[in-house]
Amino acid sequence: MNNYVKLSVMTQRETDQSTRTPRTGRRPGASSTREEIIAAARQLFAQRGYDGATMRAIAGEAGVDAALIVHFFGNKPTLLGEAVQWPFDPDVEIPKLLADGRRNVGRRMAELFVRTWDDEGDRNPILTLLRAGMTEPQAAEMLGGSLRLCLFGPLLERLGSDRPDLRANLVASQLVGMGTVRYVLGFEPVASARPADVVAWLAPTLQRYLTGKLER
């Protein structure tokens, strides 16, 4: 899972986009062209969100014809999946979540997500997928699949918890819900609450979902 790295945002190009002469068709070096499209998509998805980052705008930022994006990626949801990279490596973070034992894993997880959200701000790929998932089912599945398969599943296996699929969904409901309320919709007073308070609110529920007894 070494490809789970922080979202990189490109610096502004030296040539103003309004004066750029669009280039069309296939450009030399298919591999570099594909990477340029991905880099442009990362920048615009982070800046404008899923709906605002149109295929035409991404093509303009990359300096290619929009048809070339279709050639490489097929559609916009697939391009999103290629462009958005996870902000942390689960293989690195799972041992940290378990470092203080089972009784503190809920707090550790809350700290990880709140810290990641706050550090990355609007550039955070989790928030990009949250926003996109409200209108694009494939984006919602990307987020859910990444959380379940790469983080929650392996963590719950290490914890030895029963009913891991249900627990993973319950944990996701808390984290996705908080991410939506605090960072996407900006509901007050949660949106401006101190990170330590958000962690304190999330931790007990996450702990119960991860290791506690679940009612049938």
C-alpha cells in the first residue's frame, strides 16, 4: 500500500491559463501525458470539487484535448479514482492505532482522522470523495471501499472483533458523518469546535463500534 500518499497539489503554472494556446490530439509520450492529466485532475478536484472540475477544464489545465482524457480513463469517475490518493498509509497507521492497546483504539482513530482533516483542509482527498459521493455513486463506493478494505478490515482483524463488516460500517457512519457535518456542510458549532473536543466526542462511540458489545 505504498501508493497511499498525501494528495499533492500542483503549483500555479507560469503561463496564465487565459493566454494558453490549447494543444489537441495525442501528445508525444503517452505515459507523461497520462501523468499530466492526473496531476491536473488532482489540482482541479481539490480546488473546485468533483462537479466543478469538468473534463474540459482538466483537459485545458493539462494542455490536451478532452478526447484524450476519455481515451486514457474512459470517464470522469475513473479519472477521479486515479487522481485521488489516500492521505495516509494504513500499513503505517494501523500499528499506531494499536500502540496503546484495545482500550484506546477509538481515541487513536479519532485523532488520526481529525488531524488528517485539519492538516489537509479542502485539499484532503477524503473530503474530495465525500463531496463527490453526494452526487456520484462511484465516488461514494471508492471512499467506502478504501475505508473498509484498507483500514477498517485489517484493523478489526488485528483486534479480533466479531462481526467485522457491521463494525466497519458503523465506524464509517461516525467518521463520514463527522466529516460531512464539520468540513463539508460546516454546521455550527461543530464546524468551529476545537479538534480536541471533536476527538473527545467521537472516541467513545468509535471505541464501542470497534471493540464493544453490539446489540443484535
